[in-house]
Amino acid sequence: MLQIDRIRPTYFDPSTCERSEVWLQRIEVEPGERIQIQAPSGSGKTSLTHFLFGLRKEYVGSVRYEEVDLRSMNPDTLADLRREKLAIVFQDMRLFTEPTLRANFEIKRQLTDHHPESLIDEWARRLGIDHRLDTPAKLCSYGEQQRASVIRALLQPFRWLLLDEPFSHLDDANARKAMDLILEESDRQGAALLLSDLEIVPHYPRTRLLRLQA
């Protein structure tokens, strides 16, 4: 279980969080649960994602994975969590820019040894980027990079998947294809999803909606 216990960015005045359904709240995320966090610009959407992934620690309260406080984890324990249980799609993608898309996928796949190599071609074809697999990531469009970042995240085992505006550069048709793949793989692994976005995502069914800034 993921437990988010009364967290708030240290740079937010507590009074600005009084109506939030996330900040200063106690939230438990069960296995297989789907949560969408609607977060207008400036409300801390990306900060929240970074807190949950352990990239930043400037918050009060606690984040616990399976009863272990995230901030108490040593680097090796945190690396194990990210390799085996916690996946993420960053808003800014964070692909390796010089290697090809295929190389980006292979790095993740070989680190976790969770999926066969053939799945790369299958998923790339489903998301319409199979013709770009041997292209350096820096030469791909933002939309292609965003679809690639989704595939990269899904190539590992995970119990929790964090999604920070994963469709911001996609049209609705491509966003729906990406979400279908995300839901299919997360359901297969019995994983929980936490999606943060500016608006409610219409192709994100059966979710618990929380407003970061009510």
C-alpha cells in the first residue's frame, strides 16, 4: 500500500492548502486502484509527482511505501523500489537524447529483465512509433517522445505507476491508445495508477478523482 500522510510543500503556506483534497490529507492507495489528481498550473502537480518518486524532499508529512518512509530509504533501497515496484512517466519525458528510441527501451528492459525484447516492437507499433525506433530520441517530435516515455515506463515491473501529464503532447486518438496500453499493463500487474493532469482525462475510467487545489 502507498500511504500519503498530510504532505505539503514547505514553500506553500498551510492556509493555501485548506481546501485541497491532497495536500494535508491522509490518502491510502490500494493495489489496483486508479486515482486522477486534477491539478491546475501552479498548484504543485509536478512537485507532488517528484515527492512520490523520491526526487525531492522539501515537504512536510510523509510518503510511505509498504510502511517504509520514502525519506528514510538509503540510495540502494530507493533504487530497488524504482527498479522493481515504482514506475514513472515524467512530464518532460527525460529520455536519453543521443541514443535511439530502441536503445532507450533496451536500457530499461535489460535493467529489469521483465519483458521480452519482442514486446518493444509490438508496443511501438500499437502507439505508432515503430518507424522511429532507430531514430535518436532528440530527433523525434514531442508527441513521439511522449509515447516512447510511456513504453519505457511499462517495460519494468511495478506496483505503482506515476503519470505526470502523460498526454500533454498527444491528440485524443493517440492519447487513448497510450491510455489503453497503460491500463492493460497495469491491470496485468495489479498495479495502482496515480495520474496528475490539468483537466479530467475522459479516457481514464473507474477512477477516484482528487483535486489538488479545490
